[in-house]
Amino acid sequence: MRDTAYSIDPSTIASEEWRTRCDLAALYRLIAHFRWTDHIDTHISARVPDEPGHYLINRYGVLFHEMRASDLVKVDYDGEVVDPRFAPDSVNLAGFNIHSAVHAARPDVACVIHTHTAAGIAVSAQEDGLLPISQHALKFHRRLGYHDYEGIALDPDERSRLVRDLGPHMAMILRNHGLLATGRCVAEAFNQIYFLERACQAQVQAMAGGRQLRYPPETVRERVALQEEDAIARGMHLLAWESALRLIANGETDYRS
């Protein structure tokens, strides 16, 4: 989709909003790069800086690998499209329910990612959830929410339960559904989904081996989780983000358009 009717002149947008749009479009393309998409049926959002109650989400139907800053739709927490370029039905209703719930309840969260990968869905369908069997999984030790499946997320009443189950965490497994990750910036959200997805992939492959799994002791599990928190505090996720951007630097169209 390259309809020029949706293009934006960056000079007409606040600089912080434009930067957020570019980061969010880049994140969509990175999710495509790692093949974590589900055609058009997952979504990523980012809070609009200095505009309380507004966030950006994809125009429904644009594929992740072709996302541009101009393709992002500004909506409010009631699901109303507030961008005059777009029709009221431009966003995924299930996406609105999930993202509006988190943005409204968690002012510390600037970005929300939801995925339906094979590994993520597989782990979400396992009774024990994410197992503490890999370094990647231990980053989430006692720091991961779980939300029971209630059907396609179209019921506004589910929002309160999504928020309750996420609690203070930055990531959550949606049972029989997929994964959800958040961040205080786009880079941190990418860091969360990257390691959560990799942890799920490792678990599926380890279980497929058919041999007894080895579990590190509780003291080691907690140490790794604390080490991950320290890495975030030191900004290691920002270094990883800048490196990841080079993976999408030579796209057919510039995501920053």
C-alpha cells in the first residue's frame, strides 16, 4: 500500500511525534524481518508524546514489512480515530482493545507489542507456560504475567482483566493466543519481545528433544533476572536497537516517510 493520500509532511508534525512514528514504523519492519508477523492480524502501538490519551497504531491492512511513519493512525483510548486522514474503521478492533487497556492503565508504558508466532502460541498453550530452562527465559523469571483466553479480544470488558493480569510486569503470555511485550520506549519493547520470542523458540525445541530438562536453581534464576534489569538501566537495549536498525536500512521504501 503506497497511497499518497496518507503521506505526511514531517514539518507539520511535532518533532517528538515524528520521531516516535519513525521508531514505531521501524519496529514493525523489524518484526517482519524476524518473521514474527501473522499477515495483518497482530499490532504494535506507541504513546504519542505530549498528547495524553492518544497513541499510534498501524493502519489495518498494511503489511509490516512495508510500514511507514505516515501509515500509523492516531487514536484515543475510546478507539476513536483522531487523525483526519483515516476512516473510523482504519484500525483493528481487537488491537484497540488490547493496546488501549495497557496505555490507559500503565503511564510508564510507551510501546506495546502483540505477536502470534508459532513458538509463542505453542508456549501459550502449555499449562506450565514459560519454563526457566534458558538464559533468555530467566530474564523474565517472576516478571511475566499470564492472561487466560477469552476469545478474540473484541469485548471492552476484557480490558480490565488484561491490565490486572499484566500487573507491574513488562511482558505477558496470552494463553492459547500469543505474546505481549511492553517498554518505556520503543527500543525497550523490542528488547522484551526479542528475548521472549527467543525463549519460546528455545523451549519448543528443547521439549521436542524428548529428554529430561535441566532447571537452574532459584538463586541463579533471580540473579539472571536482576542482571537483565541492570542491563536495561545501563541502556544496553538502546545499543541493540541502533544495531537492529541497520537490518532494515536498505528497504525498498524508507520507513521514515
